[in-house]
Amino acid sequence: MMRSANPVLRDDTFAGYRTTTIDVSNTMTVNGVIAKTLLMLLLVLLTAGFTWTRFYQYHDAAAISGWMTAGAIGGFIVAMVTVFKQAWAPITAPIYALLEGLFIGGISAIFEMQYPGIAIQAVGLTFGTLATMLLAYRSGMIRATENFKLGVIAATGGIALFYIVAMVLGFFGIHLSFLYQGGLWGILFSLFVVTIAALNFIIDFDFIEQGAARGAPRYMEWYGAFAMMITLIWLYIEFLRLLAKARER
């Protein structure tokens, strides 16, 4: 049984697909997932460039707050639709990338205004981590064993729950300052989250590779790329937070 810490890659995502009855020309391939992931990255950059430019045009977060909110909420809705309607991924995955780009561009510009150079540093760390995790996976240095998967799943779920609790507490005026400030505990927390986000790549690589081996239909390439984008965006945002805390300290 396959498990993934990525919430969009469930145990039964590729259930029922078998290589013996599928036309190879219409099946999912790892190279296909890579190509579609790159296309989604370009779409993210396209809309991110819009909110980034708009912020620096007005030098006011209010000028992009609506776009960022639309991107974040719209991206979440489209992501949920994609999870439950995987066959729609060729349409919904690109839409998700465009919406998330609006949010990513805005938040990057805001961080960049406060900490010059932080955006390119976060980009470099994100893709450097992706390359490192891919090398570790391909070399067998890190294996996606069942115990490894369970550990990452538990940690990822714990982080998600922690963020939800922190958000709810914020509504009542209770703020967990170490989540956002540059103290020692804040930096250590961000390092932990970055580590867990990076380890998600190992599970995702394994999951997508097995899906291709099982002869999943071609549209699952878009779904696999969509799953990879979720991990990439999460890791990028966490690197922004970590670098900001390090600058403050």
C-alpha cells in the first residue's frame, strides 16, 4: 500500500490501475509529470509577476490584498476540486497554478520590501532542496519505507493542526509570537517545518513513480504535477519565513 504525506496523494489515488491492460501511449509517465510541473511553474511565475509588479508600482500592500486573497482562497477551492475530481486535473491544475501565483507574488513582494534579496534566496533554497531530495531518492540514500512514510505523515499532520490552532487562537487575540518572530524557538520551529516539507518530496517522488509503473491514465500526470506544486509552494513559503526570522535575529 502506498502512503503519501502530501494530502492530495492518498493511498488509493492509483488504485485499480494495472500496466497489463493500459495502452502505453495513454499512460502516465515520470517525464510527463516533470514536463507538466515545469509548465505549472511558468504559470505561477506569470501571475506572481503581476502581483509583484503591482505592489512595487503602488508600494502599498492594500493594492494587492484583494488579488492575494482571491489567489489563496481560489487556489484552495480549486485544489479541493482537483483532489475529488482527479480526471479534471488537466484543467484545474493550471488554474490552481495561476491562482497560487497571485498569492506567491504578493507575499514575496511584501517580504522583499522588508528584507531585500530574500525572495531570490528562498527560490534558490527551494529548488536546491528539491534537487538534493531528488538526488537522495534516486541514489537510494533516503528510501520511502513504510515507517518513513508514517513518520512524515504524522509530522505533516501535526504541523497542519498546529497552524490551524494558531489561526483560531489569533481570532481571539492570542498570538503565538514564536511562529513569526526571529527568536531561537521561532527559527528552530521553521527549520523543523522546512525539514518535514523537504521530506515530503521523497514520498511524492516514490508515489508518482509507482503510479507511472502501475499504468495510471495520462491525466494523472497533471495530478502528479499538481501534488508536486503543493509541496514546492509550501516549502518556498516556509523558507521565506525562516529567512525573515534569521534576518530579524
